[in-house]
Amino acid sequence: MELKRSLGLFDAMAIGIGAIIGAGIFVVTGISAGLAGPALLLSLLIGAFISGFTALSFAELASLIPKEGGGYEFAHELISPFAGFISGWLWLVSNIVVGAVVSLGFASYLAIFIPWLPVNATAAAACLVITMINYLGARESSLFNDALVVIKLLILAFFVAIGLGAVSFGNFSPFMPNGGYGVMQGAAIIFFAYSGFARVTLISEEVKNPRKTIPLAIILALGISTVIYMLVSFVAIGLVGYHALATSGSPLAVAAQSESKNAAMLISIGALVATMSVLLTTVLGLSRISFAMARNNDLPAFFTKLHPKRATPYNTILVFGLIMTIFAAFTDILQAASIANFAMLLYYVIANYAALRIEKPVYPRIIPALGLITSILLLFFLTSDAWVIGIIAILAGILFYRLERSETIRWKI
């Protein structure tokens, strides 16, 4: 049994937008505003600029190697099987943590409606619900995601429309209260908000005409999301100032509250929809990259099994959905976002290096080179905790790989 090609350009672009616009704009912008101040707008531009180089690398790689697994397959074929494994391992670590961050964002906004709900328990429950939706099948979960993406874009457009006229330019002074270093720290965290642009490459074998559809979907998703981020952040800062955003787990609701309670409620609904959408694509990505890794014997063959009716890798969906659920129950947003960014940036470093190894590139080699250099640069603006936990995760991956290789050799003998 094979995976089914059932997704078109809109579906692929919606997966990208669905993965990008979520916890980043509704939650992490508050954290970044605390670091950069009103210069969060510069942090967003820097994050988008850096993401753009890597996005073009992924677009080129996806057109060359349209296989399930994204960066894992790119590194596996163009660098080495070991580099492929490390790339896939980093992606799994990053997105398990991403799922936790997103689910915590969902729980923080739900608490506006039901304040007595415990945040971590609610986040874990959200992970379980989304896991079951993914279990139903790629087409079904994609249609659900399409609807969620349209709803959250309409709500964000409403936020910009009602808030633009009430922006106070006094809230933008001082513009860089923490200097350039604060702006770069903000960019390193806000990079989390863009990290979903390559999510569609993980399901290349389920997309129609992937060599053309996937690169276009990546570029459109990143471009549209950047414009939305800039508009929404400008309005949010202009309404209440960066201090108010930085001290809230639901910053856009705080900004909308300055206009009306009804607006705050609608924004909170938008946040619930947005985080649910990102969570949906996170579980989708986790299941597909682990499926690809298992197909190459980098993970147990147990993960290659497809559902007889739905043609989905159901074991991977259930296992990684459960792991993400457990993590969501015991973490906090700031620490988790830093860890996720550390693993994701290293994943992008490997992908850009893979793009540099393409013999006849479509784009100039300076693009993946800049993607590689800027991804490394952002790593140095993350917290020491992110480095420590990230390095431990990499060492655990290397140990797993060595043990698995030795077991494979022994089994063949």
C-alpha cells in the first residue's frame, strides 16, 4: 500500500500557513516584545529575512527530491545517511516541543473562557484530540486545517481593521529599549513563529505535482504570513504598548481588550483556532518524518505500517502524539520555545548544507550559504538552557543511531 496524492496547491499552502500562523503570533510575540520592545517589528523582519534564505533552499530541495520526510530525506540523499538521521532526529525533537508550546498557547487562551481549567492538563488534552483527528486520514485532516486557516485569517484581518485607527504612536517610543542585542534576541525567539514554512515538504508523496506545487506553496505561505505578522504586531504594540504584551500569555487578547471585550473574545477564539491548526500540522509532520525514517531503517519498522483503509502511518501518529501530550503536561512556554528553536535551527543548517551540494542548482549558491550562516548566527542568541538540553538531545540521538546500527549488523550476521 502507498500514500495517496490527494492534496493540491491550496491544501499545501494552507498547511504552510497553518503551521506558521499560530502560537507564534498569538503567544510568542509577547515573549519577543519583552526582549525587543517595539523593535519587535525589526525582529519579525530579521526572522522573515533569515527564513527566506532557508525557505528557498527547501523549495529547491523539494523540487529535486519530492519524497516524504522533507529535510531528513534531503540530508540522507545529498550528504550522508548519518546526516539524514541527525536531521530527522532534530526535527522530531523540535516539533515534539513545538507541539507542547502550541498546546500551551491554546490552553492559555481557553483559560480566558474557562479560567478554572489547569493550563498544562488542557494542553495535554488538546494534543490528544488533534492526534485522533490526524488518525482519521491526510485528506480529512487537511480539509479541517483548510477551514481553520480561513477562520483565523479572517479573525486576524478583523483585529487589524478595528485596531489600526486606534494605534498610539507614543507606544513605539523608545523603539529599541534593549538595543540591538534585544532585537536579535527577539529575532531568535520569533524565528519560532516562522518555523512551519517547510512543513509541507514532509508530505511530498501526498501532494499532487509536488515538484511545482511544493516550492510555490512554501514561498506563498512564508510571504503571506510575514505580511500578516507585521500588520498584527504593529497594531498590537500601538494599542497597548510592548510591556502589556510581554506580561501576558495571551497578548493579542490583551491588545483587543483595549478596544472592546467582544473584540478580545473574538481574538481569543481566533487564537484557539490558530493554535489548533498548528497543532494539527505538527502531529502530521511528526508522523510523516518518522515514517520516512523508519522506511530507511533509521527508526523501527513498526512506524512504516499504513492503515488499511486510511493509508496513513497510524502507529507514528499515535506514538508521537502521545509523547507530545506527555511533554505538554510538564513544560512552560519560554523554555520550550528556546529548545524548539535550537533543534530547528540546526535542522535548517543541515538542510542548507544539503542545498549547497546540489550539482546544478536553480538558485545562486549564495542563498543556501546565507541560510546556513544566518541559522548558525541565531543559535548564539538563544538561552544557555536551550544549548544544554539541545546538546543532550543530539548526543542521545547519536547514541541511539550507534546502538541501532550495531543491532542491525548483528541481526544481519
